[in-house]
Amino acid sequence: MPSIDDVSIGGDAIRLGQFMKFSGLLDSGGDVKEAIIDGEVLVNGEVDRRRGRQLALGDVVTFAGQAARVCR
């Protein structure tokens, strides 16, 4: 299991695609879209193919051996 980095979003919710760029898991929106559609992104341990999924505080996003937790 990868170590989990806490990423402060400054609010209560953020969309999955936005969070992946904000946290540095991926750099471009196109790469984020492809990774999500291809099923390479886990949210709380489960594949999620919805780029617009609302993440809440405490959710953990995992991609390519890196993990980031949504924090305030």
C-alpha cells in the first residue's frame, strides 16, 4: 500500500478530475480523463470512472502507486 499524502483543498468537496491535477497525481486534464476512463484511478480502494465525482473530506485517491487524501 502506498503512503498517503494529505492534500488540503480549502473547502469541503472537489471533483475527482480537479483533485488529481491539484494534488499533482497527474499534470494535464487530458491525462486525467484517460486514466479515469481506463480504470486506473481508485477512490477509497475502488475503481471510479466518473471524472466529475464529488470527493469529500477523507476520501483517498490512488493512481500509479501514489495516494492522496482530501483534507481541509
